[in-house]
Amino acid sequence: MNVRPLRDMVLVEEVSAAEKTEGGIFIPETCSPNERKAKVIAVGPGRTLDSGLVKEPAVKPGDRVVFWMSRPPTEVTHLGARCLLLNEAEILAVVD
């Protein structure tokens, strides 16, 4: 199934956190960092302002981002991969 986000929604594929350190020590899931990272797969056209203009999203497909989920994630399957639909406001930063 191909997913096309609407408004200011962003489709991301979450990048899994490292499961062990460079020295070979396994990190349990309960001790993993709170930050969540993902790769942007697709973005909607943007948020419609009160004036009727559309504000384009600040991210684009291919960007790597750090995000925060204030609610349970909306999970979808996009071309066979497990992805998340986020509101653009939940994205904290673009990682270079």
C-alpha cells in the first residue's frame, strides 16, 4: 500500500536504536535513549493558515529527524515497511 500524507502530516520510517555498544555490551530496551530518530519518507503539502495560504513543511523526503511523540504513534504499512505518521510539530530537529 502506498501512503500519501495530507496537510502537515509526515510519514517516517523509524531508525532502530543501537542494541549494543562498540565494546560489545548489550543495551536493554529499558535503558535505551529516549530520543527517537527516523528517516522522512513523504510529507503532506503543508498546514493551511487562517489567511488561506499553505505553509510548506520544514522537512523533505530523505531528511533524518529526531522526534517526540506526545500521543501513541499512528502506525501504517507503506510499501511493505512499518512506518509512523507524525504531525510536523512533533519533529524536533533535522539531523545532518
